[in-house]
Amino acid sequence: MWPGALPLIALLAALLHPARCTQQKVINFREKEKQVLDNILGPGRYDARIRPSGANGTDGPTKVDINIYLRSISKIDDYKMEYSVQLTFREQWIDERLKFNDFGGKLKYLTLTEANKIWMPDLFFSNEKEGHFHNIIMPNVYIRIFPEGSVLYSIRISLTLSCPMNLKLYPLDRQVCSLRMASYGWTTDDLVFQWKEGDPVQVVKNLHLPRFTLEKFLTDYCNSKTNTGEYSCLKVDLYFKREFSYYLIQIYIPCCMLVIVSWVSFWLDQSAVPARVSLGVTTLLTMATQTSGINASLPPVSYTKAIDIWTGVCLTFVFGALLEFALVNYASRSDIHRENMKREYREMEHSASVDPTTELLEADGPTNFAMVSLDLKPLVQHPADPLSMDKRRQCKIHIQEPQKNCCRSWLSKFPTRSKRIDVIARILFPLVFAFFNLAYWSTYLFRDEAESD
């Protein structure tokens, strides 16, 4: 080996050592991220008060893409006409002042936690009543800056939003609740909101609502013009259908049962006054309590709702059953009075049933018998007399017995008017109630389907 070979070998071994190679390849990109942030957001480099330029660096309006992820809907309040939602709200726009070197794709994006470091759109929810951010465990917000200058802002918020409702078809109704977002200070000349292309609104799977079903949702634009200019606005319309099974079990079936219970009075004896009065009054008070409980959970609107018609008619049927007993009681007393009059009349007829001719014969004896019989002979005609037969024939022609129809013949089986009233009520009340149900359900169910289409 020649003398200068050893130093050369030692130098090559030192250069090719694995530790030396690793030390040269490892780059701390977190340190690079800090340097990039200091470079683009350092003092005197970025002014958050100035909005980004328009597309391709022009002086046009800044365009902001909106995306919403609907996490949950906690309640829909009919009385206050509002609903509460929890959502993840996202905004995305391009700010060319925030471009940076990604070191060959090693820095995918920069993450910020303070929104006041960069310019932010002045978006607000125009139909918001209450709202709050989520700060457990850390504030649920982040800002991502991408190498080409694109900014993504994401935050989780809970909102209580107003939802004007039309309750004419309640509880067979459908409601449309909106989520409106608009710019507060920037006009459309400076800032324009637009829905992100491709599924701008996402809804969590298996969204559960206690008394509603989310049928569909539609996105739209709702720009507003005021005396200070035109402002960009977006909205989401949520279409809710009310679940009817709850109201069927809690309202409609109990009301039907109360109406049917009030009809039991028709089958009680007309002399059972305490039982029939207590039954009628109890069902009437229960129905009134049911109606007041239903109205307590609804706002005092000026129009008539579908549930008002149902409870009003049911209350009328219960009250009608109570009035029917009052009519039966009055008819019963009239029947008793009529029976007493008939009894007195029969007694008078019985007392006057003695033949005056017999009394005369007993008083005058056999001498006057011939005279009386002679005088009465022209007045009494034999049935075989032709003149008598002609008269009977004429009477048959002019005097005919009234023909009884099936209803009268059936009612004639019941001797008193009070009993007839009870029998008629047993048939009339269920029949009218059945016709009311047919008209009610056909009207509101078909009307609901027509309005939904």
C-alpha cells in the first residue's frame, strides 16, 4: 500500500459513516413552519385589516366558499317558533399574501389557532337568537393556510335560530326552517359568499329528532339590498315533517275514547239520574282539560288549527250527550204526566160507560120499553142494510189508515218518547261522529300531501 493511501481511506470512511448520512438528511420541518409563519405574518409584512384581492389578483370582490356539516338538531320549539342546531361551519378563500414555499410538498399546510392574525370574512347568522362556541377541552376552531394562499377556517358552534311556522295543519303539518348567513359590513362589490361546489351541506347519519323527520334540505342565495348597498347572503332550507304517531297516541285516541265513554249514558236507564249526570259532567271536564293542555303547548295564533277543529268537535259531542240526557229527563216527565192524564181519562170513561137507555128502562118499567124501542128503531140499522153498506164503503174511501214506514214501525216498539230519544241517540251520535272522522282525515291528509308536492 502506498504511503498516502491511509489518510484517504480514513477520510472516505468518515464521509460514508451512517450517522453522518442521517445527520445530513434530517430536516426539522416544524422549525421551517415557524420560519414560514414569521416570514408571512411577521411585523410589517401582513395587514389583517386589508381584504384579499379578487380572482387572479384583480380588484374584484373576494369570493368565499361556504360549507356546513350539520351535526345535530336538539329541539324544534313550536311555542317559541325556534330550533337549535349544532354544526361545523367552514369558510374557504384565497389570500395571495399568504403564499409560501412548501419545500417540495413537505409542508402541506400551516395551522393557526388565532383568527385575528389574518383577515376574516364578517359573516353573521341573520336569523340567530342565541349562539355559543365550544371550548372543551380546547377551542374547537382551526385555520389552515395552504401553499397557494388558500385559507380554510373551521369552527364548531351551537345556534338557536328563529323559524316562523304555519300551524294551520298542526299536527299534520310540515315546516320549513332556514339557516341564513350574510355579510355584515362588506357589500357585494368587496365580498361575495358562494356555496362550495359538490355537496355544500352534509348531514350526520342517523339524525334523530323526537317529533320531526328531516325530509330534505335545499341551498339557495338570499342577497339583501338596503340603503347602504347590497350584501351577499346564503341560506339553507330544512324541510321537517312532524311525526304523527306521538299525537295519535297522546291526543286523538284519548279524545275518541272520551267521546265514546259519553255515549254510555244512552244505554243507562232514564231513571238513573245521578249516574248519567256524573258521567256526562266527568267526560265534559276531562275533555276540557285535555283541550287546555293541548293549547298550552302552542302559541296563541289568530287562525284555526287542525287540532282545534278536532278538539272542538269532540267537546261538542260530549256536551251534546249531556244535553241529550236533559232532553230525555224532560221527555220522561212528560211521559209520566201523559200517563197520568190517560189514567184519569180512562177512569172517567169507565164511570160514564153505563148505558142511559138501560137506566131509562129500569126507571119507567115495561110500558115505556116499547116506546123507547120504537123511537130508537130508525136510528139502528142492520148490517145487511144496503144504505149502511154504502156509507161504510164511502168511509173506507175517504178515511184511510196512515201507512207506517219502517222507522215508525220500529220506533213504535218503544212506548215512551224518552226511550225513543235514547234509541235514536245510540244510532245518530256514532253515525255523525263517523262521518266527521271521514271528512276530517280525508281533508287534512290529502291537503297535507298536496301541499308537500
